[in-house]
Amino acid sequence: MKALSIVSTFLLLFSTQAELPDKYNEALVPAYELPEVLIKENGERVEDALAWSDRRAELLQLFAEHMHGHVPAGVSNEIFPKVRKQVDFLDGRATLREVRVHFVEPDGPFMDLLVILPAGEGPHPLFLGFNFGGNHTIHPSRDISLTESWVKKIRWMPEGAVVDHRATDLGRGCCHRWPVEDMIDSGIGLATAYYGDVDPDFDDGFKNGVHAIFGQPKKNEWGSIATWAWALSRAMDYIETVPECDSEKVAVFGHSRLGKTALWAGANDTRFAMVISNNSGSGGAALTRRRFGERLQDGNTMFPYWFSKRFHDYNEKEDTLPIDQHQLLALIAPRCLHIASASEDLWADPKGEYLSAYHAAPVYELLGKQGLGKEVRYHKRHGKHDVMPFDWQQFINTFQSEVIFAD
Ligand code: GCU
């Protein structure tokens, strides 16, 4: 397996553009015209912050209507948090708290939120993001409870970490993507939950997770990504009630499908001071109209429940979609945005991720910010689709310089 991946890396690095599959051939990217970010549906140009707030509302509606789906009318945002554990952590350098956040009613469906904060009263800034394998995978400590939810065995998990879709002790600390100690040593906390608590990531016809109580979505109502994003806002509702957390300094983070989720959460919920997308690719930071790497219909085919059913109308018809992803990034303005790509992650179209940030920047400028290179950061690391310590160093730097020490 290892040998194979070395060979494929070698091939990728040393093959010329012409030898790559068509979907990775820059010469085959068609000419495209991006929908304007600063021109309203009625043709009016947006010239100031007031006009932008109308345009922002319009774009949010377009993304909900055509892509992610609306949160169904009548969905209650009420949460019922129950603290289940609170202990010292990392030899007293931190505290660890486990909170079961029930949705809608005291015994409703829940997500188990793990909150690790630097020691001391605070309030502490923090990262918030979903994890792929259960809270127990992010750090080996036995203080972290095993997830009780349905889990999928992912290739980076050791043998036996998941048995019959249930987590075991063998999965403790198996995910290298969360440098908890570096965060704490930088004075930043972490709140994380397993995304499958909210909606298990398989095509179950919207019968489990929170959909068990909210029911079958209509054609223009939420898919799983919008549901996960909604739950990130519910996590923020909880964070706002914790005096040790600085709810004005929360960076919402996500990798890959969870990067798409973080972007949609950050676009909707302006309480997030910073939004971080790591390798989010198609339906995330990458421009759809470039048709490079993963295309709209690829995601809709492999994961038909991620976006609304309405989004499927645009399969192979990217140019008819009234939106593109630079407009999603612009919805985060003037808040801090960090987009990260990886050089070998062509499926996620690193160039399309960069261009999207580039085309969102005029909105930051309109709002009196500098944009690219300051509130909008982009980095591309060498290597594969993943979250590495290098990525976190960049996120921590941006968070510290643009949010924590910004004033
Ligand atoms: C697939 C999918 C991507 C997604 C990724 C992930 O590769 O096509 O859109 O980002 O899975 O979440 O790991």
C-alpha cells in the first residue's frame, strides 16, 4: 500500500500535464464567466456597505435555494446542554469538559461536544470544528469518552478501531489532525464533536440523526452539509453560555466535506470571527465553473444527500447555476477567512480554491479591509489531501494576528 502510494506520488510529481487525466488538465478548463459578486439581481452595482448588506442577504438566499437547501421552517434552534464531565487535562495546562448538547427537547437527539480550554479563567478564544471519527480519535487520553454513535471505519484508523460500526478503544488518538497541545500552548481552546452524531454520513433517506425528528427535506431544503452547518451554530449557542469561552473569538474549522460545512456555517452565522476551510474543494472553496478535479455532478452522484435535491438540477450544467463559490467566500467578509490547499490534492482544485479567494477579495476591500494577504489568507502546502501540523501553524498564526491580537 505504502509502495503504491509512493509510486503514485512519483507519477504525479513527474508526469507532464499532458499525461494527467483530462479532469486534471489545466488546458481543458473551459472559458467561463463568473457571476458578479458586487452586482445585485436587479442589475444595480453595490457601491457601499449598506448596499452590500442587501446583496449579502440575496446571495445567502441563492445559496440556500439552489445548493445547500433552506433549514426547514419550524426547525427549533433550542438546545439542552448537559455537562457530563469536567476534569483537568494535560497535567493541569488545560481543562476538559464533555457536554451532551440535546437538540429541540431535553431528551432530543444530541451531539457530544468536547471542550478543551487553556487553564485559567479566560475567556479563551477557540477553534470549533467537527471531527470524522469521534472525539476519542483526536487525542489518546482516556478522559475522552468513546463515541456511542454509528461510525465508519476510515482508512487512517487502525484495525479494530471500529467494530460493527461502533468505536473501540483501539481508535483512541488515531487521528493526527488535531494538535491539541499546540493549540493550548498558543492560548487557544478547542471545541469539537463527531459530525455523525448530527447526521450519519451515509444515504439513509434522511431517517436518522436530527432528521429523525425534522423529517424528510423538500427539494429545496437542507442536505447533510447544511444540517452539519446548522449544528455548528448550535455548538456556538452553547459556547456563548460558557464564561470561560470568548465567543467573539471563535474560528470555525473544517477539512474536506467538513470544510464545505465550515464555509456554509460561517456564511450564515456571523458570530464566527474566523472561518477556516482546509482542502474543501468542490462545493467548498473551489470555483465550480472551472470544472477541474471533482465536478458538481461527481459529488452529487457519490454523496446524493450532501446538498439539496435542487442542486442536482445543475449536474453537468455548471454555467446555469446562478452562483459560484467566490460568492460564498464573500459572505464571510469582513471577517477573517483562511483557505488551505495541498499541492497533490488536485481533486479539490487548489488553483480554483485560490481563485475563489481572489474573486471574493473585492468585497473585503469595499468593506474597508485589505482582503488577500490579510483578512483573506491562502496557503498551499506540499503533499496530499489532509490536515498537517504545517496547516495548523498557519491557521494559528492567522487567528492570532487577525482575530486575537487584531485590535
Ligand atoms: C470525496 C469527495 C470530496 C470530499 C472528500 C472528503 O473525495 O469527492 O468532495 O471533500 O470526499 O470529505 O474527504
